[in-house]
Amino acid sequence: MRIATFNIWNNPSSWAERIDSICEEVTRVNPDFLALQEVKTYMNGEEGMNVARHIAQKTGFPFCVFKEYPDSPDEGLAFLSKYPISTEDAIWYTDTKESNYCAIRITFEMGDITFGLTNVHLNWRSSATREEQMKSVHDWIFEGDGTTAFEILCGDFNDDPDSPVHHYLTGHLWSDVAQLQEEQHGIKAQATLDPVDNPHLRNGSNFERPVRYDWILCQKKGENLPSIDKVDVFGNMPVTGVKILPSDHYGVFADITLEHEKETDRVSS
């Protein structure tokens, strides 16, 4: 099972070409579940199909959840899924304050395991706001009935792994999958905002060096649950059709192996 997250950049720059590039790259990476940030509510102007639905139709996802921000309804967060979604929710349906409107969430079943998958886009201006948002999202995830056995948290955190937000998460038993891969297999965690090689960031960017702002984290309960395998970035090379990078961010994907898949591999070998 492949989980991916991608900030697709709500910006008019080369939009017609970029939306084709986004769809082409999503098709190439072929995730089972895709979390999207900076999703425009409408493809063109104030009418028509929302961007998440457009991507879903172009790339073959049968299930799509899009929720616009109540305080900024021209944009929102989305999930695309190849599998049925059991529940969907947004943090702004709770009594949290408006500054914490930063996350949506789904649950789904794979085999006999219930997964929770949360998509966040944290505030880019203020570290203190990001910390408060993250604490609110963490509490929101775990205030439910506790039926999920495996939690995945992903999105654009607008911060690097040395930040208080990342320290808060690892201190609350979240594992950063790119960091795990680096520690266990020596494969360096890759930047997702790259002012050196991404032309969308070369001019007018506040970044002087590549940084890793887009993360996938997981938390599991019990033994013999899914394991995280390959972790990689995507959207970092021009795709074959339109020859343009899809976004100012690179996406991240992680491959998760279920226990019954491991057993099948052992038997077949």
C-alpha cells in the first residue's frame, strides 16, 4: 500500500501546464491514498469542478474527499483514494478556534486493520501557531474511540525536522518515515522545498538551501502490524508530457507492507 502527500501550490503560475503535470506525476507514482494541500476549490474561476475531483477523474481514483476551509473557501485539503473510505472529518467541525483550521482526516480498512490518515497544512508565518495547531491536531486524532490500529499523519508542516513541531511529534511516539529510512538503511531524507533545482523557487524564494517541510509520520499500536518500506520524493523532475515541475513543493510517498503480504512473499519465495 502506497501513501503519498503533495502540496500542489495554489498559484496561477503556469496553472494550465501544471495541472496536467500534477495529473501525469500522480499517475506515474500511483499511490493508493493521496493527501493534497493547497487545493483550489474550482478549476477555473468561481464555477465548475473542484481541483481534487478533476485530479481524481484524470488519474483513476474512484474516491475523493475535498473540504474547503470555512475561513478561506477558495482553497482546501483533499484525499484521493483507490479504496473505500470508512469515515471522513475535518478539525473545523470541532469547537477548536479558527487558527487551528488546518487538518482533515479519514479512516479506512485494509485487511483486518483499521487505519487513520490525517492530512495537515500548518501555518507558514508563525512557529508558535504551528505548535498550537499540531497539539490540537494530535489531541483531535486521539480523542476518538481508539479503534484504529495504525495512524498516519502527513502533509505540509511548514517546518524542518529540527523544529519544535517535529520534536513534539516524535516526543508523542510519532515516527518520521524518511528519518527512519535514513537511520535504518542510510538513505538520506530528501528535501521537499528546493530553491536550487526547482525553478518555481529560484526567484523570490525565502529559502537559501533545500529544506524538508513535507513529512509522513506513523504511529502503531501492538505487534505484527504494517511496516514502512520505501520512502521517496516525487514531482522533482519534469514529466514526459508538459516538461514542467508540478509544484513549488516535491511530494513524498511511503510504501507500507501489510502482514499478509509479507506471508505471501515468504511462501512464494
